Amino acid sequence: TLTSGNLVVSDGFGIDFSATSDAAGMTSELLDDYEEGEWTPTFTPGTSGTITPNTIFDTGGYIKIGRLVYLQGYVGFSAVSSPVGTLVIGGLPFTSATLTDRADRTAFWINYVNPSVDEGAGVYLSLADGASTMTLAVGNGNTAQYSANRAQYVDTGTGFNFNCTYYANA
């Protein structure tokens, strides 16, 4: 029983749950990390131009439990100069994992705050294996596809609300 203070676990150790034998394919029962904080995403057009987040709305929050990372927040844009190409979002607090058979793959659904663009289309961010950047993608009807020209739709006054989850590399 801990009645005051914090339980401190030395680096490289954690809480071991191996007393229970669970699902086939399980690779670890050690909870060895917890962290929370803020991160600042970057926005880069794949071909040319610039996208500058509004300094009032340019930070997201994160929580990392074991290898699972949760991101959330809102980012608005204050200056945009002729963005062309894919929209790449960088600055993730942790590099994504590379697991067998793409078991780590994820797509993040976002609310793209620009109702005149892609109405009815699913807008999402795609994160590949071992990456520290995401790419904006759009589903048109029944076809999910990357679009080479999504950066051009970012404009002053638009922004992203996001809530994402992914596996970290370590």
C-alpha cells in the first residue's frame, strides 16, 4: 500500500502482467511507459508554398501509454502562401511502429474545417510504418485515394480538429 509519494520504476522496467496468460500472438505483458504532454505539428505542402499555423492554435496534446499514442487538438492557419501538392503533417511526438503484416497501420479521421471542399468525402490522415509524418488523404465515394493536390485547399481561417491513435516505435 502506497500512502504518499509516487511509485518510481527504474528505466527499462515496468509493471509486469505476465501472471495471466492471454491472447495468442501476444508479444508483451509489460507496461513500461507513460507520458503526457504537448506537441507542435508542422504543415508542409509536398511541392511548393507555405502553410503557417496560427500561434494561438498551433499545439496539440498527447498521451503515451506503453506504445499506444493518443493525439488530440485543433490547429488553425494564419498565413498560407500558394500551397501545392500533398499536405504533409509532421512533428509527431513519436515515430510510428513497424509491425508484422502492417498490423501497425492506421488512418486518422479528422474534421477538416472548410465546408466548401470535399463535401461528403471522407477526409483522413494516413500514417505509414516507421514514419514521423502523416499525409492528408480523401475518400471519394467508395474509393479511398491519396490526392496529390490537397494542400491547395488549406486557407487562412481553415483548420483541423483531430483525435488520433497510433502505435509508437518504442
